[in-house]
Amino acid sequence: MNQALPVFVQTRLVRFLTVGAGAALLLFVLSWFLVSLGLSPFLGSVVAYAITVLVAYCAQRGWTFGGKHDHARAMPRYFALQVGCAVFSGLVSHVAVTRFGMSPLSMSALMTIAASAVSFVLSSLWVFPARG
């Protein structure tokens, strides 16, 4: 079993989920921090997303996918996806606070889960698709 663990940790899925979890945590903390400082939920979440996406792209392309996808193709797709996810996260945050009266902490949790799910699916299918 000890020999199986390193192989398990080396799988692409585990690396993707590790980077995704780290990015989600960074997004959560940054969005909570910025909104708690007084930025609007929309602006705080979008700024947090912009910072997080730069870190996540470098980690996903370099570590998760081993830099095997053409940078000229993957990067524009990744950034396009993340721009959409940033706007989506801002809208989710706005609705969570204005319509449902959620606290910054609850808003950050909801926004992080929603945006992360969309990002994971589209990154896997469109940005870094499996190659045969």
C-alpha cells in the first residue's frame, strides 16, 4: 500500500484537484478578505478571482498537465473561461448578498463552490482536454 500512494498522488486527477482545492481556498480567503474590507461583493469577488486565476493557470498547466498543452492555445482558452467564471462569481455573490442577505463568509462559500464546479468541468473538457 505504501508504494500505491505515490502513484496515486502522481495521477493527473489528484494534481488537478489539489490545484483546484488550493485555488478555491485562495479564492475563498481573498474574496472574504476584500468584501470584509468594504469592497462590493461583485468587485471583491472579481478581484479575488483575477489573482487566483493567474496562480491556478501556472499550476494547472505546469504541474497538473506537465506543460504538454500548447501554451498559445491553452492560455487564451483558460483566460476566456476564467473571465466568464469571474463574472459568474460576481453575479452569484451579488445575488447571494442582495437577494438572500448572506454574510460575506456564506457568500464566499457559495461563490467558491459554484465557480469552482464550472471551472473544473470546462477546464477538463475544453482548455486541457485529454489527448489520445
